[in-house]
Amino acid sequence: MHGTEILITLVGSVALLLWGVRMVRTGVTRAFGGHIRRIVATSTRNRWRAFATGFAITAFVQSSTATTLIVSSFAARALIAAPAALAVVLGADLGSTIAAQIFVLDLGWLGYGAIAGGVFWFMGSRNEHSRHVARIALGLGLMLLSLKLIAAASAPLRGSMAITAVLGGLAGEPLVAVLIGALVTWLAHSTLAIVLLVASLAAAQLMPAEVAAALVVGANIGGAFAPFVSQVAAPPAARRVPLGNLLMRLAIAALVLPVLPHAVGALAAISPDAARLTIHIHTAFNLATGLVFIGAVPLVASLCERLLPDRPSIDDSGRPRYLDPHLVEHPAEALACAARETLALGDHVAGMLRQSMDVLVRDDQKLMRSVEESDDAVDRLHEAIKLYLIQVSRAGMSEAESRRYVEILSFVTNLEHIGDIIDKNLMELANKKIRNRVAFSAEGLDELRAFHARVLDNLQLAFNVFMSRDPAIARRLLREKTSMREAELSAADSHFRRLREGRPESIESSAIHLDVVRDLKRINSHLTSVAYPILEATGELAETRLRTDAAAIGATIPPQDRPAAS
């Protein structure tokens, strides 16, 4: 092969390795993510049990980064103590070496079988869980195939003087090799993939054992750096766990680096094979990290708390509280988080709706400004939920999850519209009433209060429909829409009767009174829309409300406009 062809083949093989690792990780987390999270949450009573849990889970998931992010999300919500979380991560680091030990074996034949099995399993299955398991098999096969391709592409490079000079020169600069390994691993977001790549290049005799060892040390640092960077916007409690992991690996790297040639020599006596030696270095590094720090996790947790203290408490009502970013690849759980946040958004809207009548009755300008500020919080929450749902939709959803996605997005949008109606319309009417010193008649005010109370009741009913997805409750909500239409007509008739009687308050407040009723009815229409997707799924909605009977249509056309008979 020519140089360009070798380079393209090598880069493509590495990309295939990274994709295989990702397929395995996402397949495992989607198929078994709920079980994994429950195991982590309930198996951290002491540090040794937490260490064993992290080891077992990561040996299965093949991603210490995924385990670290799960644990850090629990730590952020105080579901797990920081020392126990760090013990889980130490076990996860060691567990990630098991897959490397397996993949360094000559299992190329197994890769083709895993690819064939994964493809046929995926194509023949309609069950989402089975498809995720098929992805795991396919990912394992791609990883094994990519390692064979890397070995084949590396073989012609053995005689390259340039490659030998560059990689051989790193033997005298172990710190540079560590930095290169850390940077590449951070960019790839996979310690396992980079360690396997280094093992393949070492097996092809493209680098000395000391360089491979330094790159592996750097890969372990970069693997700890990736989850810390990904948590940069998270609360301090969530960032302490990846920070502690990074600090522990940096400490071991600083201890190992000066004696790295001696450590490589000792391990080479156990296994002279270059590929296995590289994996043994990876295992030894993580084993040393676990043994040194398992007894010191309380001290590391205390240090991380000092380095990342809790932020001053700021009561931001527009800040989402339930949108867990670590669940975006688990649609079922993520949609539950979005639904919970939607209810929090609904509480804001319900508060605005309740206060709107107080503003109209009491002419309270201070309360009016408070309602307007609440709409800003509603807008921020709406935007956060919408963006979160978009992220979730990229993970791939089942048909049922897609329907729930549409329901949540539709309800969130309608709640935001209700907030705008209260802010831009009802509060503008209240301001106009205050500015012109207008007063409602006693009878008119009672009608507005009764109409407003019915809308509030329907808001609570809409929440129940949204959470229960019960068709019976949805039908009840839609019937309320018809009742509200009748109540609007009744209120208008009463108001016009007072106008005919010449009541001064009714004449002065007529425009505001009718506009308030109109806006409350618009709010109710937005609320009832939550019932449509549910009833549509059960086949209880007609496609149109227009009459299609030809005779009925003809009866509505005046005789002079009907077409002449031919």
C-alpha cells in the first residue's frame, strides 16, 4: 500500500474502533441503563461494596466515563455520598481494563460472528430492548474487526524510518508522550479505544514499550478529564466526583512517571508480548490508583469540596430542576424528567392565572409586575424543556416514546402561550383598567370570578390528563370546552342586558369585561388541547367537524344560488 492509502486505512480503522465502542456503550445504557442506575444507587453503603459495584458495572458497560457521569448525577442530588461515589469511580476505572484484557486476545473470528449475529438480530427484531442488545453485539464485532484492520494497516509502517524516528524520540520525552495520550483520549472520549490502539501499534513494533506505557498513562488522565469537562455547566456537587477522579489519576501518574522504565521492565518479565504488556500497564495503573486511594476517598472528597464549594443560593424560578442531562440517551427516563419539569412550568402558569384575577379586582400594580416577571421564568423554562426534548429525540425513541414526546412538547408550548396571554393581554387590560380608573359592576365581577374559577379548575384537570393520559378524563376535559363556550355566551348575554339597562359601571368597563372573558376562553382552549393526542391515539377524534352529507350541504345553499339541473 502507498503511504496515503495506509494513512486513510489506519484513520478509518480507528474511526471504526471508536464507533464500535460507542455502539456498545449506548446499547448497554439503553437496554440496561435503568437497572444499572438502581444498582449504583443501592450498592454504596460502604466503600468496598461501592468499589466492587463500580468494577462490575464498568466491566459490563465498558465505559468508566458513563459510570462516572451516572454517579456524579446521583452525587449532585445527594442520593450518594461523595466518598462512596469516588469509590465507585475507582472500581469503574479498574473495571474498564477487563474489556481491554479480553480484546487483546486473538478473537478476530469472533468479530465476524458478532457482526453477523448483531445485524440479523437487529433486522429481525421489532422489540426496542432486543434491538439495543443487537447493537451491543454489532459494536463488539466492529471493535474486533477494527483491531484486525489496525494491525494490518500498521504492518507496512514497521520499516518506516520517519515513524520510527518520531515515536522512538518520545522515549526520551515521557511527559510529552503523556500529554499526547491525554489529549487524544480527551478528543476521542474513550480510554478503551485509545489503549487498544496503542496496544495495536506496539504489537506492530512501531514504538518502544516505554512510549506505549507513557501514552497509556496519558490515556488514563485524558479519560478522567473528559467527564470533568463535560460537567462544566453542572452544579459543583456534580463536578466534584469527576474532579476527584482526575486528581487521583494525576497523583498516581506523578508517582509512576519517574519509575516508568523500571515498571515496564518488571511487567515485561511477566508478559514480553508488546500488546499484552501495554494492557498490563493499563491494568496496573488503575489497580495502583484503587489500592492507594480506596482508603483516602473521604480526604479526596473533602479536598474536592474545598476546590469546588457550593455556589451561593439564588432562587431562580426559571431554572429547570428536573432535566437530568445524563439521561438524554435514555428516552423513557428523560421523558419522565421532562414531564416533571412540565408540571413545574404548569405551577408557574397556575400561579400567574390565579394572581391575574387579584390584579383585575384590586388594581394591584405591584402584583401586576410580579405576574409579568413570572412570565419571564415561564419563557426560560419553556425554552429549557424544549431544548432538552430535542436532545432526547436524537437518541432514538420507540413509537410510544415518540407519542409521549409529542404530548409533552405540545403541552409545554400551550402552557407558554397561556403565560403570554396572561402577560400580554390580561395584564395589559388590568393596566388599562387601573389607568382609566374603571370599575366592574358587582354582577359583572361575580361573572368574571366564576368564569375565571372554571378555567382554573380546567387547568388542574388538564394537568391530570397530561400525567394520567386517561381517555375518560380527556373526554371530560373536552366536554368542558363546550360548557365554557356556553358559559361565554351566557356571560355576554348578561353583560349586554346590563348595557341595555344603562348601568354606568357596565358601560365604562364593557370593552375590558368582554376582552377578559375572551382571553380566559382562549386560555381554556389551550388547556383542552392536551386531550387531543390522547383521544387521537384511541381513535376517538373525528377528522373534521364539518358536515359532509351532500343533502345537508345543499340545504344550506339559497335556492337562487343552487346550480340549475342539466
